[in-house]
Amino acid sequence: MLGWILLLIGLAGFGAAGYLDLKTTEFPDWIPYVIIVSALAVRAVFSFLTADFSIIINSVVIGVIFLAIGLAMYYTKQWGDGDAWLLGALGFLFPGAAGFTAAAATTTGFAAFPFPAVMLFNFFFISFFYLIAYSLFLGIRSPKISSQFFSYLKGNSKSLVTIIAFFFVFCIAVFLYMHLQFGIPMTQLSYVIAFPVVFTGLLLFLQYGRFIENKVFRKRVDVKKLRVGDVPLGNKWKVLSEKELKALKKKGGKVWIKEGVRFAPVFVITMVVTLFLGNLMLVLLGL
């Protein structure tokens, strides 16, 4: 019963944050606070009814750890403060499997991973592919940006080819050393070749992501068009308050603002995937 109540809280809270983030590029600060307070209240009631205070203690401990990780990401300018509190909310809600079979299975058996570690791994794993899909969507939606990116690649082709070639030669050299030293069969050379291919794809995506960030995620606007929630370029991901907005409008002129990836949907996806599929690494490996 506890797990399903917490799931409903998570679906409502994270779902609302994700929807509003996709629709308006922001969500109210109170959403993660409500999730956290609701999670603690429900867990406190169940702790009292069952005389098992680990239900609330684990929530506080793991929630604080998740929040600390989120705030560290915020202060290093990786994402907004709202996302930091959503990650904390995920820890307060589900410090453990809460009775979900697939989630509980990740903490026992062949690979004994602590549940919070599984939740974090799934979160960052899903985040990576979400960022790829999001960036590709922006590129497809803006054909001019894609053509500019190919021009950018052409201008930097020599350095990129040099890096890829060096990595390819390095992989071959390491494989030959392992073949001569440890007798690794030459038939496994195809696995070695796959590393430079994956490396090339990752390198191109990193270049593409940086290019998209510079071209799409920032724009210069008149201060008259600023609104509460905009983020000035160069700041941490802290949105403008009403007071700061009034001060900027008094000065006049134009300012650069930035937009980030609309990241909130990742939290509800991570919660559902972890509870009903378990550890994605074990799922992908078929363990």
C-alpha cells in the first residue's frame, strides 16, 4: 500500500513538473517541495502505524543525499535549482524499492546493487539518451542549424580526424599487445574496432550538443520582453525574480538569456522505469 501511495504522489508531482517544463520551459518551485512534504508525511504515518521508523529515517537520509547531488549539479551550472530539488524529491519518495518486485530484485541475487545507486544509475542513463533525443529533435526542427553544424564540422575536420585516427591506432596497438602478451585471439579484433566507432559517435554528438547549446539555447532580447523565469547568460541556472526583473527593466537595453534542456520529464520516466523494470544495466545485459 505504501509503495502505491508514493507512486501516485510521484506520478502527480513529477508528471506536473514534466508537463509544465515542456509547455512553458519552467515549473513552479513549490512542486518539488510538495512532493517532499507529501512523501515525508505519508512515510511518517506508516512509520507510526507499523512501529518501523526506518521508513521515515531512510527517506530523510537518502533524500538529503540526492538533494546534495542535485545542488552540486546546480552550483556547477549543469542544470537549474528546480531540477536539483526534483532529484531530492526522488530520493525522499523512494529511498528503497517500497515493495515493487522489479525494483527489489535489483538489490539481491547475482548483482547486489543498493537501490539508491540503481535509481541514480537509471537516472543518468536515461538522461543521456534523453539529451541525445532532445538535441536531435532541435536540429531536425531547425534545418538551418543542421546545415551550419555540417559547415562547422567541415572547418574542424582535420582536428577531428586526427583525434579519431589516434584513438583507432591506440586501440589496435593495445589489442596487438594483448594478443602477443596474453594470447587474445585475432578473431576478437572486431570488438576492438567497435571502440573507435563508438568513440567517433560520442565525439560527434558532444560537438553537436555544444554547437546546439551555443546556437539555440541562447538569445539576445530587449529587457522589455523579459519575464519572470528567464535566466540571464553567465548566471547559474537561477531564474529571474520579480524584483530582479524590475531592476533590469529600469536599466533598459538588451541582455543575453539562456534556455536549457527541458529536463523535468526525465524524473517521472526514471521513477517508473526503476520501479517496474529495475536496474537498466542488468536488463540490457539480460541478467
